Amino acid sequence: MKNIYEVLQGPCLTEKAALMQEQAEKVVFKVHPKANKIEIKRAVETMFHVKVQDVKTAKIHGKKKRVGKTVGFTSDWKKAYVTLSEGKINFAEEL
């Protein structure tokens, strides 16, 4: 990936992510499926002006969905758990 603005696709706004952000200084992002940890770290540091300590990633497989007789799957996606060492990210102010 060349462009850092393609790496981060948006925040993952769930209850679990909100608790992690308050208690453990971790922020959860939805990222490009081909992005690696180094690119994710560089993108977060550049876009939000914070210091990143660690990045963990997880691939989320699509769920089975059904519409009438037709059965399909939602898209697979990738999630990144970013641990911050300096600074804070507040999505309410950023948006």
C-alpha cells in the first residue's frame, strides 16, 4: 500500500472498543485487508498525531446472510487493535 489514507477505513465503534479505549488506551480501527502492521502504525501516527506502541490485527470472516431463498455472505474484513503510548484519539472531536 502506498497511500496512508487508504489503510484506515474507519473506527470500529462498539461497546467493547469503547471500554478498551477508556481502560487500556487501545483504539480499534477497520483497516484495508492487505495492510500490514507497519503501515497501520504509520497511518495512525500521521493522521492523528499520536505515538503508537503496538498493533495487533485480526481477520473477521463474513457472516452468512439469507434473503428469501438466496444464501450469501457478507464481505471479510480486517480489524486493528492499536495501543497508544502517547496522546489520545477522540472520535467525537475528529468527526
